Amino acid sequence: MTFTVTVRDHIMIAHSFTGEMFGPAQRLHGATFVVDASFRASELDSDGVVVDIGLASEVLAEITGALTYRNLDDEPEFAGVNTTTERLCQVIADRLAERVADGRLGASAARLSSIEVTLHESHIAWASYEREV
Amino acid sequence: MTFTVTVRDHIMIAHSFTGEMFGPAQRLHGATFVVDASFRASELDSDGVVVDIGLASEVLAEITGALTYRNLDDEPEFAGVNTTTERLCQVIADRLAERVADGRLGASAARLSSIEVTLHESHIAWASYEREV
Amino acid sequence: MTFTVTVRDHIMIAHSFTGEMFGPAQRLHGATFVVDASFRASELDSDGVVVDIGLASEVLAEITGALTYRNLDDEPEFAGVNTTTERLCQVIADRLAERVADGRLGASAARLSSIEVTLHESHIAWASYEREV
Amino acid sequence: MTFTVTVRDHIMIAHSFTGEMFGPAQRLHGATFVVDASFRASELDSDGVVVDIGLASEVLAEITGALTYRNLDDEPEFAGVNTTTERLCQVIADRLAERVADGRLGASAARLSSIEVTLHESHIAWASYEREV
Amino acid sequence: MTFTVTVRDHIMIAHSFTGEMFGPAQRLHGATFVVDASFRASELDSDGVVVDIGLASEVLAEITGALTYRNLDDEPEFAGVNTTTERLCQVIADRLAERVADGRLGASAARLSSIEVTLHESHIAWASYEREV
Amino acid sequence: MTFTVTVRDHIMIAHSFTGEMFGPAQRLHGATFVVDASFRASELDSDGVVVDIGLASEVLAEITGALTYRNLDDEPEFAGVNTTTERLCQVIADRLAERVADGRLGASAARLSSIEVTLHESHIAWASYEREV
């Protein structure tokens, strides 16, 4: 038995990729990533929720706020890394997991079993990353 | 190997929540929930289906029909319960599982391994519940 | 030649309808309305925009904020009125037009020719209202 | 009486805006624009179509192909211009209209009355531009 | 000032096209058409609606019910006609207009100014037809 | 920890079903299937991707190209088989798995753990099939 709650946000970033397989995407270009953050637990808390959806939205907005309207090629944290859609899913999921660990999503969030982040890069392509918390 | 078939319906309900964390949602308000019911099995039956999709749609419509156009705060079955999105996923999934158990979805449905119900409450938030059958 | 810019928000309200034609919707129920507000002009301003999209989003959020998480049957402004989807489109469009008139959307907004508001009540039904400004 | 046919494609670009009203979007960032190109006519041709949809898709792909995977700040054609969503709608619509004029969309396209281009920049914002041909 | 109400349904048909421009679509193939029927009026009736949405859905279902699960190449009414997406929009819109004319959509429908029908044939292509009533 | 990348395409086919439970779908009809192909791996390769998304799209297009614009009732490979939505998911997933096995998706694809294919047959029904690779 698994309950999941998902909230959506988005980021608009510039970046480029290193590696022949990326073809024209080796040039500086950009993307809107519609970001879906899912929180999973096997039981609901006493309020009947997986996680405080208000807090979840706030925390997701903090994380997307630190990424959006930037050229990721210039961000020191991504030096030498291809910021592919799947990699950015992991980055956001890991940051959400840190917030769970430090109590930022409330006490109920301690019961969470996993987090999944999906980034939609267009109407024909998207990626996701799921990890335990 | 897992096959899944999903059908979509919706409900339009009023309700309110108890608990400070719900903020303005403690007031009587409402929601359209777009309801996705997924049926899973590891093999197809001799007709090549997971479940009779016509029956599945009918049964889902019976269940949503008993919830829609109501104020859930006035329904005895939800007395003392916060009818959160995730809770309503569970309610609908459990009712579908009962119909599977009593043969209402046809003999093939006995092969189903699990049911998942997702309720979309807006373009930026949704929840789901998955259980075995 | 017409340029249009649209921003999306949502409200979650309870209400009921008066009139036999509404059938079960005469009972207190609710809806999520995904709200699309469109602004039209025949030319762009010197910044290359129809309207300041940041201001447009803020103003739309003020208007939806005054409607959401409420039982519209209890709001004096809707006394004796069926708050149908099409009527609520008009209410929101008229409030947007007032904000344009009082300068709240910036000086460029004076060039706007019309406003259209669409409310999606489910995956199978929506309504809209277009008016001049 | 108006017939419309629409085809969808997308571009992924980097750019920045000039002007205080753009706030953080003054920084180099990027966007996926999902591009909808609509062709309108008051009558169908003898084949029963508004325009050869195969040709329309090809021509749209040529136009998006010349824009995608680029930093628009570096393209001479956009020097000194804010490449806002609404402006890019106009650029693409004008290029489509040129192709209609030079016969690239086939003889039937001479009957087209107007073209509309919509660019979706996220799940909560989009813009469009309609012009005669 | 224009109010619009839209309801959605769908049909699943087989057909083929005559004419070289259709390429592989000259072969017998098929399509799901998601059908959006829009009703427009400049004023709401005394109940606050454009049209009785229950009746509109029923009438649309009657019309789609007479088309769906058929090979349109075998239907006498389409003999010698390419049943393109845009043509089928017109067929459905004309049938809706007939129902308005014969009172099937209720007395209020006499105030309708126009009907628009959109058929989505895939996630990247759709067509529509608008006519007066 | 699971990474997933998904690409979308579509097919437009005619077919009919054998078996009373299919009701009117026993008649020759058709469908647009919007096809989502998902590739899963527990780790990214040295380029930071699950699979070369360009290759994945190409291979999916080859597979859909061999199915689209056809009457599946006439295809020898489907003789005696109901080409239900769930069955077609399996057909496409198995063909993708073959391409992975024969190296067509690149060396990195050897790390893939599973493939899932989802076919959307309308706005209210879809199916999927997941298998190991």
C-alpha cells in the first residue's frame, strides 16, 4: 500500500551539453522544465495526509527558485557536469530529501518512504528520478 | 512484467478540513477531482485484456456517482475524517477492490494484482493510492 | 493582427445551483476551476510585451485569492445568482478589466483591446467569457 | 464559417531580456516553447483540407529548426530586440506567411485567410499572434 | 461580449483518404478524435448559462454515437468524400446546429450565435470548424 | 534509485476485436495511440543520461512507422490476435527490447533495467506494459 502526493512547479534555464551524442544540444540553448515532485508513504498521518502539501509546495519553490532564470553552465555546483534532464531530476530529488531529513517538511515527513521528481522538457520528452528517503 | 489499464472519470464535491495545517482549506470549499483508476495484472486474459474496460468504466462510474455533487462533510461515512485527496484515493480504490472481489468486474478480474487510484485536484497537485487486490 | 498573452491560476470553491435543469448540481457540491486569463492587444509595447506578465499574474492571484476556499452560496456578492462556470468567467474578467482601468496592470495595459477568461471545471467541460476593455 | 488546422512542434532556446520589468528574466535563462501553428480558411479545397498538413508540418519544422538549440541573444536578426514569447509568435507567424506567399505550402494555401501561432512557455503561461495572409 | 461553453467527447473510427497528397494515409487506417463542441452566445439566459450543459452533452453523445466504432469508408453519407479531420468537424457542427434549430437543446439555445467543433487527432495535430447558428 | 527517460510518438491504425465483451468495438474502427516509451536504469552513464534520447526517438519512430497508417486486421503478425491497447503496448515494448539487445540504442543501453510502453487511446483511457530488458 502506497500513498503518493505530487506538486508541480517549473524552471526556465539555459545550458549546453558536452559530448558528441548531444548533437545541436552542444550549443548553448535552454529549456522550461515543468517539475513534478512526488512524496510517498505507506500510511497517512493523523491529519489524513502524506505530507503537508503547503510546506511541500513551499520547499519545492525554494529549490526551483535557486535554479530558475540562470545559465547552469555558469553555476559552480554544475562545473564539469552535463545538466541533463535526468541529472536535474536527481539534483532536485536530493535537495528535497535533505529538507525532509532536516525537518523542513514537518514531523510527518519522517514517515516518507521515497521521493520521485519528474521534469518535462517538452510535450514529447520527460525524465524522472526516484530515491528512498 | 506488468500490464496496466486506466480509465478516467471525475467528481465535483464540497468539503472542509479539520486541522491548523490546512489553513484556508479549513473553510467549506470544493474540488473537481479527475479520477484515474488503474488495474494491473501480470498477464492478459484470453481476449487479450487486463480487465473488461467497459465494465471497469461502469463500475468506476457507480462509485464516482455515489460521491459526486455532494458535501462530503454531511456524509455519515466520512464523519470525523478529513476527506483529503489521498484519503479519497483510498476510498475509491477500496471500493473498486470490493467490486473485484464480488465478481462485478468479471471473472478475468480475479487475475488482477493491484489497483491504483489517482485524483487530480488541480493542474498543480494530485495524489494516488495503490493497493493489492 | 492580434497578440494574446495568457496566465493560469486556479480556485477551489463550494456552491449550489437553483433551477431544475441543474439536476444533482442543485445540491451543495464544489469545483476546482483552472482559470486562464488572456490579455489581447494589436501591438506590443516598447519592451516587446502585451502586458507585464508578472503584474498580470499578481493581479489574477489577487482576484482568485478573494474567491478560493469559499462557499460561494455564502458570499453576499453572489446572493440570488447562479455561480455557473460561465458567470464566474464574467466575474473574473470584469475584475481584471477594473484593474486595467485603474492602472494596476501598468501603463502599457491601456493599449489592451480585450480580455478573455476561461474556467476549466473538469477534463470534459469548460467555459469562457470575452469582453472589451 | 472558418476552418482551422493546427500542427505542433517545439524549440529549446536561451535568451535574456532588457528592461527592469523583466526582473530575474534579465539574466541569461532559457525556455522550451511548444509551438502551435494554426492555418485558417473559409472553405476546404477539393481534397477536403485547409492545407496539406504534411507540408505544413515540414515548413513549421524548417522554421523551428532555424531557431532551436540556439542562444537568441547571439542571433543577428534579434539584435536589440526582446525575444519575448509574444514577439517569437510573430516571428514564426511571419515566416509561415512568407512560405504561403512563395507557394511552399502548395497551391491550396493561396486560399488561407489567416495564420495564428501560439507558444507555450510553461504549464501556466502562453502567448499567441494572429495575422492575415 | 461572448460567452462560450465547451463539452468534450470522442470517437474511434477507421477510414482512408483519396489523393496523392495524403501519402500513407491513403491506406485504411484509423483515428481517435477527441471532440470539443463549443456553444457561443452574447448573453446568459435567466439560469445563468449559455446552454443546458446536460442537454449539450447528451446531444453531442448522440452525434458521436452515430459515428464511432465505424469504418467511415463504408458509410453511405460519406461516399466520395474525404473524411478529413476538418470535414468531420463540419459534419458534427452542422448536426449540432440542426439540433439547435429543432429545439433539441432547449429554448435557451435559440439565443446561440455560433458553434465551433474541434477534433484532436493526435497530440500534435487538430482541426476545427466554426459556423453561425 | 531509478532514472527514467520517456519519449512520445503516435500511430493511427484501423482494427476490430473478436469477442462479445468488445460490443461495438467488434466492428472495424480505428484509434490514434499516443505512444510513450520509457527507459529505466539505476545509474546514469558517463554522459549523464539513461539512454541516448536521439537514438531512442529514432528507434521508437522506426517501430511506430511499421505500425501506423495500417489496418492491423490485415497484418499477418497479428492474425488471430486481438490488438487491444494493452497487447500493442507489449508488442512495442518487446520490439524496443530487441533493439536494446542488438545494440541499436548504443552501448549505454546495456545498463537499462526495464522498458515501459504506454498507449493513450483517448482522453479517458490508456494502458501500459512494463518488462525487464
